[in-house]
Amino acid sequence: LPLASVAAVMAGLSLVLYRTRLAKSIRFQQYRVMGATKYIQQAFASFIICWALNEAVVLMGFINAFINGPHDAILPFLGVSLVLNLIMAPRLPG
């Protein structure tokens, strides 16, 4: 259970970062003001941090399954991580 709560915190941090730095309305305004190249350079670091946090969710599930029991215990963590990565896939605004 503690690993599940750590995974939930990481998923929450990833969503907060995405919503505050990379949400569609924010991306559109930044893209319009800065241009494509400058926007991509600034957004890249935020995307990498979000993806690392999303990957940490499935790693917590892997550790939980490896230490505590059935190997299919990783599946909910994997599902959450995949959904987060699909939500946070980089797209140019417009």
C-alpha cells in the first residue's frame, strides 16, 4: 500500500505539472507568442519531467509486484501510466 500511495502522488504531480505548464490553452498562447521553435525548446523539459513521473508510476507497481506478491499486481499501475502518457503526448496547438 505505501508504494501505491507513492505512485498516486507521482501521478498527481505529473497531472498538476501538465495542467499548469502544458495545458492546451497555455500551449496555444505560448506557441502564438514565441513561435514553434522557441515553444518546443521551453516545453521539452516539462514534457520530460511529466514522462519521468508517469514512468515512475509503473516502476512502483513493478516493485510492488516483485516484492509483495502476484505479478499481475502491476497491471493497474501500468494502466494508469499508459493513460497518463496518452494524455500528455506532445501535440502542437492549433
